[in-house]
Amino acid sequence: MKNKALLLHWWWWNSSENWLPWLKLEFEKTWINTFVPDLPDTDNPDLKKQLVSLSNFNIENLDIMVWHSLGCQLAVKFLEEKNIENSRIILVAPTYPNLAIELWKDVLRDSYDSIEKYYNVNLDFEKINKLNNEFIVFLSNNDPYINMENAKKYYSKLENVKFIDFKDKWHFNKSAWVLELSEILECLK
């Protein structure tokens, strides 16, 4: 096993919220060096700026990546650009470019324009699939932002992908009292 994990929060949050502090502690109990950086400008995210913020991260021996929500778009683009190989990638409640636009407009209202930038991301799935990563996608049946079936259609473009369906985890965040996510540890055993 390699020895490094990268965990990322997403929109409006920081590294000390939701289940990230708990997961960092759990990983470090097993001697996995775990990095949970704060991304810049999460109130008005820009994928290109987020990628630049990660450019100084040392990807050598990167074994595990756990990303949440809109950060999953960033994760897959990060893999593609950095040619990260043979890692385990867990995408929790991942957004996708063809997400139901009307839902997002209703939910986000004034913030929609800032999030739309993420829909214009071109991912080279052929290249990404050649990198031999393992993907695990967590989806909840009552997530108000992510439609499970559409997410599965989109992320089925990845090879070596496993979908895990949950009941009543909402968007896997503190709003649903999800402050621990032991299922991540189970997936990595």
C-alpha cells in the first residue's frame, strides 16, 4: 500500500467541516499521511484556480483521494492533468456536467453562474481510464442535488467503477448529520 491520501472539502465549506476531520484522524491511525487543504474561493469556485491551488501538491505515492460534491469534477480533472495512476478514488455525492439545470437554478439561484463554470469542463475519459484507477461512487436516494440514475449514467464512463447506494444520507454533509462516514473505511479494506 502507498502512504498518502488527499481529502477535499467543497463549496462553502472548509477542511474542518463535515466528516473530513473524522476521516483524517481515522486514516492517520493507520499511518496514512493525510492532507486536507483548504481550497481558495469556495464561495465562488473556479475550476482552473482550484487546479492551480493543487499544483504544488506532491502526488508521489498518492494512494487515496476522497472528494465530495462539486469537488468530484475537480478530482477527475486533477487525475487527468496529473496522470495519477493506480489510486483509489472515492467520489461522494458527485456532481456531473449534465446535472438537471432547472434543479440547480432553483436551489442555487444567485450562485448559479459561478457553478456553471464546472459544467464546461471537458474530461478525457479515454485517457482517464488508461490510468488504471479504482473509482467508488457514493450516492444517496434522497440527495436533493444529485439524481442517482443520471450520476450513474455519467460516471459509468469510467472503467473500474463501483456504485454504492445509500438510504437517507441526503448530500452526505452536516446538514444531514453525516459527521462520520465509516463506509469509506470499509471500501478501502
